[in-house]
Amino acid sequence: MLKSCFGTRVEKRAAFESADIYPVISSEFCLGRPVEEIFRAVAEGGAKVVQLREKHLGKKALYELAVRCRSIANEFGILLIIDDHADVAVAANADGVHLGQDDLPIAAARTLSESLWIGNSTHNLEEALRAQREGADCINIGPIYPTQTKEVGYEPLGVEAMKAIRPYVYVPFSVMGGIKARHIPELVKAGARHIAMVTEITQARDVTAKVKSLRALFR
């Protein structure tokens, strides 16, 4: 099985910091196309970090999918992140795991692998500060706008809330939730550097072209 092309968390942080668009791929939002096809398409568009989020796959199927995507990630030098399942991330040699508030605690996930890059979903300043204290390598702040792709149970924060949290965050952070192309200039102006998106990317007819056009909005 392929190892990651990134050896340490220091290398992974540098790779994360170089990312702009952060595609999150769920098979249910790929218009019937294979996840690997979408993964390769976002890679060809220049994405530097990709998350596999499969809420309805068993762990065996998720593991097998992650292993297949590992080879594409290595080919393009991409961080491969697995949503929720730290054990699958370690077993498949993914680069990291993204944990929700009800998932395995950050400290517990760290015991599985010292080199695992650990992200954490946060929805307010308290959660962001706690994630930092507990050793998260990065956090996500959201949802920024109303979203239909995930039942989050949180009201949209809006850009102003993200701006209020940002000064207290010293780890890299991404933003997510209902983000479309038209929102990127506003978010970048407000200080967002890593923008996670689902359907705006994975439901595009030409995914590679979509990623390229979204990345251009950062400049």
C-alpha cells in the first residue's frame, strides 16, 4: 500500500498553507460519477487538499476508496483527509482526519499516529479555542452560509462571525457551509485563505475547469 508523500505534520502544514480551494467530495453529490474521477479532476484543477466525506459508506468501503485515492493524491502532491474516521485515515495512509464535535476527541485521535494531521469542525469561538488547546492542527469555522449538504444543527454564522473568531486562531483555518463562487471575494477580503466547498465543485459538469475558475478568485 502506498505511503503518503508527506512524512511529517510540519510538511503537511506547509502543504495545507499552500492550499486555497478545499474540495470536499461525497459520492452522493457527484452526479453519479465515481469519487476517484472527481478526485482526479480536482487534482488537475490545482487543488492541494481534498477531503473524502462519506456519511453512508461502511468502514471497509471507505478504506478501499481512500486507498484508491491515495495513489492519485501522491501523483499530484495532495493532502488526503478523511472525514470522521481516524482509524480509517491511519489504516489507509491518508494524511489526516477531520473530526466533528461528536467524533473521537482530538487527543484520542493523536494516540493513533503522531504524524496524523487533525482538523476539527468549530461553530463558535469557544469551540475554536478548545480545539486549539486540545492540539488540532487546523480548524474549520462554519457554517458560514445556509447549507443543504449536511445536517449541522447550527445557524449560519455569517462572515462577521468568522472575522470575530479569526484574531484568536493561531492554527490554519478553513471556512465552509453554503459557499458559492460569488462568495469567495468577500471571504478572501475578510481574511479566509482556505475555502472548503462541496456541491459547487462536485456537481460541476467540468470539475477541473470549475476548480481553476474558483482558484482564480483568490488572486
